Amino acid sequence: MNKILKLHDMLIRKEISAKELTQKYLSAIAADNPALNAYVKVTEEEAFTAADIADRKLAIGEVSDILAGIPMNLKDNISTKDLDTTCCSKILEGYKPIYDATVWQRLKVKDAVLLGKTNMDEFAMGCTSETSVFGGSKNPHNTDFVAGGSSGGSACAVSANLAVYALGSDTGGSVRQPAAFCGCVGFKPTYGAISRYGLIAFASSLDTVGVIAGGVEDTAIVFDKIAGFDPMDSTSKSDFAPCTFNLLKKDIKGRKIGIPNEFIDKADKEVKTAVLKAAKDFEDMGCEVEFFSMPTLIKALPAYYVIACAEASSNLGRYDGIRYGKREEHYESIHHMICKTRAENFGDEVKKRIMLGTFVLSEGYYDKYYAKAQSFRAQLRTQFDKVFEKYDALITPTSPKTAFKSAQVQEDKAGSFAADLCTVPANFAGLPAVSIPCGKCSRGLPIGLQIIGGKYKESLILNLAYKYEEARGSFYIKDMGVRL
Amino acid sequence: MYKMTSGFETHVELKTSTKIFCTCSTEFGGEPNSHCCPVCVGMPGTLPSLNKRAVEFAVKAGLALNCKISNVSYMDRKNYSYPDLPKAYQISQFDVPLCYDGFVELSGGKKIGITRIHVEEDAGKLIHKNGEILIDYNRAGVPLIEIVSEPHISSVEEAKEYVEKLRQLMRYIGVSDCRMQEGSMRCDVNISVSATDTLGTRTEIKNMNSIANIAKAMEYEAKRQINVIESGSNVLQETLGFDEKSGKTYSMRSKEDADDYRFFREPDLLPIHISDSDIEKIRQSLPELPHKKLKRYTTEFELEEREARLLVKYPKVAEFFENAAKGVKYPKKVANFIVGVIFAFLKSETLKEEFDLKITPEDLKSLVLLLENGKVNHNKAKTTLEQMLLSGKNAQELLADDDLSGISEADLESLCASTIETNPKIVADYKGGKDKAIMALVGVVMRESKGRADANKVKEKLIELLK
């Protein structure tokens, strides 16, 4: 459900103060977070300070931003100055950055209220949030099931009405998939649309900051505020000034939508049914919907993992206990200290991916794995370019399945990788994609519909998503957290 | 007879004011970790932003070394773990460097090929103190260029000249101070020996930071390799250090321990695009290089090559010379004074290079003009210049002080007359046919006038009086 405009209106009319609103959320978090494990750190003091400033500005009639005084959260891999930023890993226990991530800076200046940092799979590696050193986040619809990952905590909090919106990160589906599992909106823009400066890197050519919110309108509002060129991030796009909010209500009649067979075929029965129903809904709204085949989509997953692990092995090399984070105390040499620090403080999933990544870059294997994966990536990009000449957007399930049962994935190592099947291609090709709720399975768990667009077509896919949401309604949980 | 084959990998710190990927100062020295920021210390979440000036400096270096410049080149990650490397990878260039295919010409005409020049970032510095390891990251992120030569060097003399030439050129074009003792220029020396046409196994002597040590290390290592071969063994391909005290090389690590750097394209940076017109603009901004200057000095100014070489060696000297020689009839005189008097005054090479004088080129020029106009003779001009260098006063001031603006006609006549009267024997010799005797009289007059008189004028006057 979209809340930002309504809350902004309430604040302007003084129906509620920012401090009161913040208090409501903090109380709800205190009550509900223990069972859900969405937040790993609640930043009460900072939240009230920001709310106070928002209230003062409102009191003197100063024009305040739409996002002023609106409570939100940040995934714990987004750098927050002087506040713990741990990536839910032991190795960054107690680490407080000395600078703010650009995305956070851009919201901070608008007096956004940071409720806290949220749970995630360690270093964003996982799809359940269970590899977190703090344990997994639960699905608010049914706490026997996971919230998804890696931005599990953020998605859980938004769905459980413990935050109005959140910023997460999406490398292989980490914003879209938990949003799908939890029944809220998860949006990953084009690679380069949002600055990565301050986002603790997992895989540099794949990482994207993403927006998680209760509805598409809220998503668009937040995205427009944080997107755009950042000189501190050389990969961010210059001349980019999105106005997705103002294009949400555009008529979608005549839009051409493609559905790749490969993803439909791999989906669970109920997921397939829900997605096909959504396809019909789009047709009813005047769109042309067509099935087509794109066999290379399936190959994206293993190629993605080669590149993601390779880049991760390099990005995580800096965690050696010398300059920041955890340092093991008893050692015989500096080399010993580094090895011990990493061995004792990285989780198993992280270690696995570092080893895989080191292997695929190593002498004798680089050509066979890494170079090959990059070459395939270039091919896939070209293919997508052609696909988007024909279609305005593609729709797919966000995930082949609904939420896993807690601890289920730990036992099925290869299976955990396969969960990213539908989300990975958008990261691989750097394309924008959004997940919106489109139904529930028989267990009452949400099903996510993914809309993928061409490069820098955020406005288009959010427009489609908005129209669908308008027609279909949302699936938000009415009886949890802060009720408006 | 063993032949030596050697190639150099030289790291040169670029003297941009800020680091290669962040805006921290590159200034040498300073409190440890005072020129640092989240980016150059590799804090989580930070990203590099390429300093365009560093690229420009690197292109300048490439052009000065006769290289081709790549229109597109890429940055790559070189992964390895060491405490002075904050990100556990160095951002460098692997397979597509910025510059390639150049050369350095030695004085004999031999060309040492330059395989490539690439840009990369420097690492921090480890300091061992009281059993502890301290790390200063001030140097981390300082831009470097790595200049890789072909294995064309075949003697210690050539090696010394090669390094000297590189140093001179880099300083000339203003891209680096190349202060080896400060570490802004470091060499890794690859060396092998062979008695046949096939190349021997090479070893690498790392981090040489003085030309003297390079020479000593090469001499020692060549001998060592020859001994190994003569004793029937094989030279091991290994990385060596040089111990200055003992004058010996020592093993650092063998091939088995060689690092696999797992190079891959740096995803956080864009490819470096340089158009042909960009390259041309940079080429135009280069100062005249020493070998061109040398040619010009020997043709336009008609200087002797030996003298011209001394003038072109340091850009400040050349600049001073050219400014002083403007509008002067005999630039050679200006050259003489610089090489003969000023260099002798400055004594050391460092001072010559700095050429920090109390006088301006205009001051030297006016002195030379005085000489050309006969207002002062050569000896006096020389001593005047020496005084100018000491006091900073210009020629006019000093000459006025000393009343050295020559001697009046009347004084000259009376001085010559009195000299004739007091030296009858010499006069008799002269009148008797010994023409050369006049010079003895000239000598006396010169002494009496304390050098103020002009020797030619004195001779003329004496001859006139003795008619």
C-alpha cells in the first residue's frame, strides 16, 4: 500500500507530528521485531533527531520535502556515518564508517527518518537472509518461512509495516526476491542509475541499490530522489534525471509485453498460474502479450555466479583486520593474523564464494570460466537489446517458488543458487526490473510478478507496475506494525 | 666471453597534486596517515575516480619516450595480499596499457626499446619499529607510471645512462621529480648472462633506489650468475634484493612462490578514451626536449656540442641561457660564463639542476653586453660575474663601486708614458726589432691599471708613443 503522500499530507496538516510518527514505528518495532528479526540495529536517537528537525521545519512553514519525517530503514551494507554497518558479518562487528553512502546522504538532507539498519545475508550472499550472523529474518505472512534475501530484513520490515520504505541492494535478485516473498514492491533500476558509493561491495559490476516499498507510487518517489550521477561513482550515469513518479499514470494501452517461456516452465504451479493471470490482466488493460523463447536466459545463472564470485573474492580481500573491523588477537605473524581473522570471522557461504571466485580467476582457469562467462554476458546483452526492440517489457515470475521454509535452503546448496534463476538476468545485463505482488499461494505466501525493461526504461516499467497495482490491488498485511 | 642482457621496469611517481583515485594530497612526508581518505585507505563501500591529470602526465611521459598512445586503454585489478595494499588489489593496467612501442636513445646512438608504459596506484609504506609493524598509507594511491624496457641493455654503463636519461626526461617534462632517495623513482632490474646466442635465465633485482646501487648490484649479480654457470649449475629464476652494506644480492622468493595476480578488468572504472586530437594537444604542451634543444644550440647558437650538452642537461639552465642570450651578439659568451663561471660557483649537480641564483638572466645579459661593447674586458667580466653571484648586485652596480668602467684616454696616455720611462730596457729591445717586447710593456700597464685598461687599447697606445 502506498503511504508516502498520505503521511506527508498528514504531517503538513499537523494531524500527526514527525516525532509522533517516529514513535509509532519505534514502538511497533520494539513489539514485533523480536519475532521477525528484521532490524539488527534500531537507531532511536538518530530517528528522533531527524524527526525533530522535520517538525521544526514544518512548524515554521518551511517547504519540506515529501520524504521529510517519513520513517525508513537501510540494509546493513549501506554505509551510515558513525552508525554500525556490519553487512551482518562478524568481520565487520562494530565497524562504524566515517562517511555516509551517497544514497543515504541524499535522503538525509531531505530529513528522512532512519529507524535502523536491517538484517541481510552476510555480505549480501544468499537468498534467505539466513547466512546473517544475526540469524534469518522471518516472513511476516508466516514466520515458519523465510523473508528471502539478501535484503530480507528490509523487505520484512516494509511488509510488516515497520517502515514506510527501505533501501536495499540487488546483485542477483536481492531486492526483488525478498519483496516477492514478503508481498511488497522491490525495484532494481538500471546498473548505473543509482550511485554505489558507500554500498559495501559484493560484486561490483552487478551490485545495484534498490528500493523496497509498500506500493509502486512510493517506490517511484524514493527512486527519483536518490537516482542520478555521482562523481564519486565512475559507473553512475551522467545526464540522468528520472521523473518516474510523474509518468506512473500514463496510459499503457498498446504496450507490447513478452513472456519468456523458459521462466514460466521452471515455476511452481501456483506461481505459474498467478503470473499467467497477471498476463491476462495486462491484456485486459489493452496491452499485447506474447510468449516467446529465449533459451540463453537459463545459462545466465551459472555465468552470473562465476562473475559474482570472482568479483566478490577480490572485493572481500580488504577484510584483513588491519584497518577496520574485527582483528583476531593472538597471532605469530602478520600473515597469520590475516588468515586467522578471515577464517574465524567469515561465514561458510562467504568463504565458499571467495574460494570459487579465486578459483575461476586463477592461472589456467581464467579463460575457461571467467573469460567465458564475460563473453556470454556480452552475448546476452546483445540479445536483450534485440528483445527490447520488439517488446516494451517482459514479465516473468520473480522467483520460481514462494518463500522457503526456514533452514530448508541450508540443506540444498545447489538449490539455493537456482532460486535466483529469474532475477539474475536483469543484473547480468544491467537492466531495470521491478517485483510486485500478484497473488498468494495456498500457504498464504505472496507471489511476485517481475517486470523487466530495457536500459534506462525505469519510467516505463514502473508505469506498467503502477497500472497493474491499481487494477489488482495490493496484498499488504493489514494487522501488523503501524496501521494508518 | 659472457654477454649481459638486461631490461628495466621503472616506477615513476607522477607529481600531480592529488592522488590517482581520490583528492588526497600527494605531498611527500607529512604525519603518517594524514594524506588519507576512505578511498585511498580502501574502506568498505568506497570507489575510485580516475584523476585525469595523472593520465595526461602519463601520456606526456609516453610521448617524451617516443611511444604510441592507445586511443582506448583499460584499468585492471592486480590481486594480492600485503599489509601496505589497502584493497588487497592494486588498480593497474594489464593487457592494454596507455603507451607502447617507444625508445630511449643513448649517447652512442643505441636505442633502448620501451615495451610499454602504464598507469597504476602506489601502495603504502611499512615501517618496522621496536618489533612492531607500522603502516603509513600516505603513499597509497599516489599515481605511478611503470616504464618497461625491452631487454636491450647490455652493460652496466648502458644501464646507468638509461636510468639517467629517463630521469632527465621525466624531470624535463615536469611529470615527476624522480628523487630516487625519496622513492619517487624505483627500478626493478632484470638481468641474465650468456656465453652463447641463447638468452640465459634471468633474475630480478627489486626496488633499486640509486644509480650507484644499480651498478653495484648488476656487477655483483652478473659475476654471481657466471660463477653459477661455470660451476655447472643452473641459474634459478628468482626475485632478489640487494644488500647495500655487503654489496650482494640475496634471494627473496623463488618461482614456486610466484604470485598469481588473477588480473581482471576493473569493474569500478570506465575505459580510458583518448582521441588523436587530445594526444596532439598534449604533445603541443610538451616543452622542447633535450635532444631537440641540443641540435638547436649547436646550429642556431653555434655552440660546441660539449658546451651545448651541459646547457641542455637541466631545463632551468637551458631556460636561463636562452633568456640571457636573447639579443646578444655572441651567445657563446653567455654559454662560456654559465659553464665556466656559474657552474664552477654552484659546484654540485643538484645545485646546477636547481639553478637557484641571486641574479637574473637579464643581469647576465647586460654583463655580456658590456663586454661586447668593450666597456669591460673578459677577465674583469669574469670576476664581476663571480661577485654578482655572491652579492646579487648587478654589473652596473658593481662596476660603479669599483670604477671599472674603463680608464680615461688621458689616464691611459699618462700610464703608458710612465711605463715607457720606467722600463728602458724593454723599450730598447722593442726599438731594436723585438716586436714581442711590446707585450711585456702591456703587461706592466695592465698590472698598474689593476686590470681596468683594455689590453688592445694599451698596446695601440704604447706603439703610438714609441713611434
